[in-house]
Amino acid sequence: MKAFCGFFAFAAALAAAAAGPAAARTATAGETIAVQDMQLTVPDGWRLSQDAKDQGTIVLGFKNGTEDLTLYVKGQTGMDMRSVFVNGSEVVSDVRNVARNRFTWKVLETRKSFTPRNTTYSIASFMTELNGATYYGYSRAGTQAKALENVTAFLGELR
């Protein structure tokens, strides 16, 4: 009987391997996806390019041409925004509260230069807490105004 049950377990494992890994979510502009206890309608021009979970943290990456925005959800609260996002960057506009929908978000703008690549990135980051989790992320763009515009578009679509 053990050998018989073992055979079925082996056959099920082979079938699962043949089917390949589970497909990641996809979403494009206008589609609504669940993000833990929030709903996000993907803003115009954007698409979901990464959907992962790493050590309990949800990681969602979005692309719009050469611009990107990453949204994280971590099952803890009390994170310090400056500790997470400054990391040697120049602070362009310090942490401030911004109300969007039913949430109050902290927003921070920074700039980071990379000498070997002769590149400077403008970054706008955001953070809020809901039901024991921290929702946070950032957008990197060619200008500070564009990075903030990207963040503003996403915060307006999180409900």
C-alpha cells in the first residue's frame, strides 16, 4: 500500500513539474488588482512588470517606457521613511503628508547620483500603514517632477 501511495505522490510531482511554475499576475492600464487590503487600478500607460513575494514582503513592479514604480507591502508597522529611502541620497523635499482617497501617505523626494555611470536619478517615495502592514515604494524618473507625477498617479488609484 505504501509503494502504491508513493507512486501517486511521485506521479503528482511529475505532473506539477511538467506544468511549470505558476503564472504571475499581469495587469495593464485600467485593470484593478488586489494589493493586500487595498485595490489598485493601474494608471494609464503603466503595466505590471513584476509580481513577487520575498520573505513575506509583496513586491510589485510597474513600467511605463523607461520609468518605473515599485510598490512593497510588508507585514509590519513603525518603519522610518528616511531610514528606508534616504541611504546616501540628497533630500530634495523632506517627508510630508499627502491625503489621497481614504489614506494619508508620507511622501519624500530624493536624488541619487552614480558617478561610474554619470547618471542622476530623481526619486519620489511614499509610505502608509493599514491593518498592521506598511505599504511603501518609489518611482524613479528623469526629472523630480516626473517621479512625483508617477507617485501621485498611483496614490490616486490605491483604494
